[in-house]
Amino acid sequence: MLKNIKQSILILEDDEDLSDGICLSLESPGFCFTCCKTISEAKNALELAKFDLLILDISLPDGSGLDFCKEIRRTSLVPVVLLTAKDMELDIVIGLECGADDYITKPFSLMVLRARIRALLRRNDNFQKTGYQNEIFCFHFDTMDFYKNGRAIELSKTEQRILYTLVSNAGQILTRELLLERVWPDGTEYVEDNALSVGIRRLRDKLEDTPSKPEYIKTVYGKGYIWEKF
């Protein structure tokens, strides 16, 4: 049923020709587009509608797409792709640290852009729309509703971010560094050293049957954490 629902993509790009080209490249019965030329326009659009993916240029008339990406990450886990003419490794790192899911440098092939965006939408579709579900848990990250054995669980924003990052990479070991960057995209220099450990502990208290012997959020000593797949 979800396959019949159109996926909404917001494009924030002040180059109208490029914006039109992206729309034509991605044109599909399953997509609908909202094009903005300024951050101000994009903010208004985000207040009026929910989007499945954002494509943001970095250099904009009224500010930086990097700063806007940081702002978005304070309240949303929507997939973000950054577009920029810069191709220095440092710029790519900064973009990803701001919370972007992908980073594409200009000039780029529209076919390549289409393939990467479709892959990103597929990878995030379950978590942005249906959430995560198995015999025990049901997590709806879009509505922020979380259940264990049918019982509602209240999670803080930080706990939601940690959980989202873990379950969207289920079965993979995530380092503390990666988790810190994803959970606190504004910069980890202001985060207390034990903040991640506290967040993990609180999640275990709420999700595990025996928090001291976790079955789902496991520590891989010397490496990081993993959401165990069953």
C-alpha cells in the first residue's frame, strides 16, 4: 500500500536551471517536488508539509545549506543530500558532520544523482514511513510512537536519535564516534563524555527485559554498539 504513496522531495537550489534539471531527472509517478530558491522559502515549505528527502545546495542567497542542515537535524531525521561545487575532502567531512546522509559535488551526472537519491530513499523508506517492527518492538520514527509488546514507551529526543541510528543500521557495529556525530550533529565538542553512555543506558532500561544483560542494544567492547538482529 505504501508503494502507491508519492514521496515528497524538497529541492533547495538557487540555480533554477539546475533545479529544473533535477526535477526532470527524478521525474516519476512516485515523486512530487517542491522547489525553493532560498532558506526562508524552504523553512516555510517545511512548516506546511512533510518531506521524504531534502536536496540542499550549500551556497544560498540567504545563508549556508550546512547551517540549515544542522538546524533541520535538531528536530528531524529526514534524509538530506547536500549539493556543492566544492570537492575538498574537508568540505565533505563538514557536510556529513552536519548530519547530511549524502554529499554530491558539482558538476555531477543527473543519472548518478538519480541513482543515489533512489538508493537513499529505499534505504530510509522503512524508517521514515513504516518504522521498525518485529515480534516485540514497533517503532514509528515519523510520529515518534514507540511500543514494546504493545505497550507505549516514552523516549527523549536523544534516545530517539540513538535508537534510530542503531536500528537503521541493524546488525552493524557503530563506533562511539559515529553515534556521537549522528546524535549530536551540532558538534560533539559541547557534549559531555558520558552523554552517549547515559543515553544507551536509559534506552536499555526502557527496552531490555534485563538491562544489565542486553539482548538488543549490545556493546562490542573496543568497537562500539550494535542493534542485534533477530
